[in-house]
Amino acid sequence: MTDAEYDEFVRARKDGSVLIGVDRAFARDLYLRLPTVEIQRLTGEKPYFEKLVVWFAFLGTFLAMLASIPLLVIAVGWWSLLLIPITLVCWFLNFSLSVRADSSIVFPSILLVAAAVLHFSPLLDRPWLTGYVAVFTFALWCGRLLYCSSTDFLRAFVIRNRQALSAFGNGIRIRHDGG
């Protein structure tokens, strides 16, 4: 793509006649698996902040999930034998929904705020249970953040950097307003 074609692409994106779709799994893998020096070699940029956010979400979802299990055991005792598998299924379901292009971080964010309010308010005097809910909801939120942030970062990357579009074009779908 020439500089003039790229400039036209960016202009068309700004006026809404071009839509940029991003393969979410591709974007996640780009920021998790491709070393920063390799990205710099391909594009001339070092996306340190982007990688930091994606890695935070990646590690956060697993660590929060691991932390939520002992909280659940302390909160409900032997009922946790039934609730732990349900918790794991919900967590995996969140991942399967997060990779979809139409998934948003809005609902998990609302849940996270509600869980935090519940935990820090005197409405329910069960700190282990509300702690479990808050930490588990944080795990769900981080799982969604992993995909939403990496997708948004890659979309912004290809709009500001022509080499990024060339290097990572196999994870990008460009759709003109005509279809």
C-alpha cells in the first residue's frame, strides 16, 4: 500500500466509509506472544503500554480466578464443592463470549462496580462471600479486558502506522461502506 493509498484509507476510516474489523484472538496473541523488539522491527514502534495492559489483563484474570476459589471455600464451606465447578464454567463461558467481535466490556464493568459496592457496603454482612463475588467478577472483567483492549489497541495501531497495517494485515478485515 502506498502512502497515498494509506492516507486515503485513514481518511475513509475517519469519515466512516471504511470499517476495520480485528480478529480478537490474533490481537491478543500479537500483544502476548510477539516480542516488543519484533514489533518494533516490523513497525518502528514499541507498544510498551499496550503490552502492559494486555499482560495485566491476562495475568489478572488467572490470578483473580485462583484467589476466588479459596474465598468461596471459606465463605460457603462444603457448598463450594458444587459452586467451584459452576464458577469455572462461568469463567470459561466469559472467555468464549469475549473473543466474539460483538462482546463489550460494559456489562462486566457494571458487574464489577456493583460487586465492589456490595463488598464495601454494610448491606450484606458476609465479607468472605462478597469478597469472593468481587474477586470473581474482577476475573471476568480482566478476561473481557484482555480481548477488548488488544482489539482496540491493534485497530488504533494500524490507523496510525502504515507498517503495522502491512505487518499485521492478516488479522485485520477492512470493509467499505458498500459491503
